[in-house]
Amino acid sequence: MNTDPREIIDQSPMGPLQIFIIALTLGLNAMDGIDVLAISLAAPDIARQWSLSEFKVGVTTIMELVGMGIGSFLLGLVADNVGRRKTMLWCMVIMATGMFLAPFSRNVYELWVWRVFTGLGIGGLLSAITAITAEFSNLKKRALCIFIMGIGYPIGGIFGSKIAGYLLATYHNWHLIFYFGGALAVLFIPLFFFTVPESVHWLVRKQPEGALEKVNKTLKRLGHSAIAALPEVTSEVRKKSIGELFAPETRRITIIIAVAYFFQIFTYYFVLKWVPKVVANMGFTPAEGAGMLMYANIGGAVGGMCLGLLTLRFSVKNLTITVLTLSGVAFIILGQTPADLTYFALFVAFCGFFGNAGILGMYALFPAAFPTHFRATGTGFILSIGRFGAGLSPPFVGLMFDWGLTLPFVTLIISFGTFIGAIVLAFLKLAQKPD
């Protein structure tokens, strides 16, 4: 009889509580999509209120990325040391606080502070959310569950942009966008607190005081029998943490995934940050340009779901390499598309489809790449690298346009990121059982 609770969860069919937790992580991940789109939509009104230069507007739209980059790594480290559940709850509190206080900013510099603060919470949440999704899924459906969690971002972008657009059009007050986001974060806190237990994988690995009782309580809620004792884990193994990220046996994996993720995010953010401006430069209205983001997010959600289902039959690594390659092709074709909104929207959706699927494919590789004791830390480190790439992408594209490069050349150059990611990922070799 199997007495390792991790093996019980890994090999057993998923029950109602596990399915609910995965659905909840989708909703929490949607907060990231809502936040990114909300600040982009609020930026014009913020600029008018404080008479901001274009440079300050640009900085305002990426300040949350600074916070996310810091929070992903530092709070990911916290999640590996004090627990997923506790860290995620505090991250939600930070998010809600930052969103509610942003409208009280007296100038753009105070707003930047609250945007960074909000980003800290979102970044930490994203690090822990991938770990908790993996650890409440069974092995057969783990990759699919991570894809389901991951499509929360484009879904949040779709609905967040619609709601934010309605609030701005109806009330002409950018403050309401942040109140809406803060209210959502507050609603998730009690829902998460009363339904999601601590990760069994984390409890077994760290074995804090009362771990056996907590594990058995969770196993009962999941529909399994109690165990008599926890698997033996030496104190040396329990204390392993961040240093393992660049240990000889894991350094190569960490670097490969970090490089691939950096370049894919670098390319993908062209769609999120520049496509509306490109469409406006073609002679269409700013509203029509902003509408392109909806097509990108719809494509991203559909792409993530399709690739997630394919992981039930095919290798996650091979699927990810394939969609990264197709993502680069889609970006090249986008640059060649004539100034016709119908065709342009179609290829923006294709870029979202393959681009987001590639990102989520790497999310699905995290649980196999990083063992329990530094899973959130490793995920946070990769996400921090990705946020750095996201921050570099918009100004780099802007420089290329300033140098006089046309759209076809810009998309050709930016597409190299996805091809580099696919090539690098081909050298990735993962252990069969990281825990």
C-alpha cells in the first residue's frame, strides 16, 4: 500500500476540491491580466490629469513589471520556506492594498510606488500559484491543469479590458479601474482562505510542527485515507533551498528555461504593448487599435487550452518547441499583413494563440524542472527574468521604429526571440521525478 501522500495525490483521480482549486488559480491568475490591461487603458486619463510626458506615461505602464520582477523571486523564496498558502494570502492582501491606494496618489511618483507595490503582490502570487497548481494536480493531468491556470491571464485581459473600458466611458474616472481590481482581490481572500489547504508536497518536504495532522486533514478532504507517518526526510534535505537553483545538477536546466522564457516574453510583449499603436499608425482610430488586444487575448486563451489538451497525448517539451517556432512564423506574417483590420485582427489572434501557448508550455515545464523545496523560488526566478524581458521589449521596438525600420523588418527581428527560445529548449533534459 502506498503511504507517501505525494504519490497518493500524483496517482489518484482528481476530486472536486482539486478541481475547484485549479479553477480558483485560474481566477487568481486573471488578476494579472486585469492589472496589465487596466493600467494601459487608464494611462491616457492619468496623463491628462497630471500633464505627463510620453516618457512618464511609458514608465507608468511598466512600473508593475518592476514590482512583479522583484516579487516573483523574493516572495517565491518565501513560499518555499514558509508555505504556499500563507504566502499567497499575503500576496492578495498586498495586491488589494496597492490597488485601493493607487487612486489616492497626489502625483505620478506616488502612483509609481503603489504600482510597484501592487506588482510585488502579483509577482509573488504568480510564483506560488504555479507550484500549488502542480502540487494539487495528479501526474496525468498536471500539465493540463497548469495550462488551465495559465489561460486566466488572457481571460482576465478580455473581461478586464471590457469592464475597464465601460467604467471609463461611463464615469470618466480612472480611479474606478483600480477600485474594481482591489475589490476583486478582496473577494478572493476569504474564498482562498476557507477552501485551499497547504500543499501536501510542501508539508512532506519541510515537515513543520503538526505536519502529519495537516497532511491527514487534507487527504481526508481530498477523499483519501489517513497515513500513519510521514515519509522520512532528512534535516539536510529539508533545509535545501535557493542554493539548489544553480547547483551543478540543476544549473543547466535553470539557464535553459530562463533564456527561452526571456526571449519568448520579449517577443510576445510586442503584441501587448505595440500592436494598438501600430494599428493607429495605419490610420485607424485608437479605439480600433486597443480592440486588437481583445483578439490577442482570445487567441491566447484558445491557444493555451488547445495545447493543454494536447499534453494529455504528447510531450510538453516537444509541443512547446513546436508552438514557439510557429509563434515566430506568426509574427513574421503579421508584419506582412496589409492595412486591413480583418486580416490584421486574424494574425494578431494567431500571434496570441501560439505566443501564449509557448509561454504556458514553459509554465508546464516548471514542476518537472524544479523540485518541491525550491519550486516557487525557481518559478519566481524565471518569471523575474521574463518580466525583465517584458520591460525591455517596448523600448527596443520603439528604437527600431525611431531608426526608420518598417513594420515587416521590426516583426522579423522581434520574431528571432521565439526561434532562439525553441532552439535553446531543444537542449533541455529533465529528470523523470524531481521530488
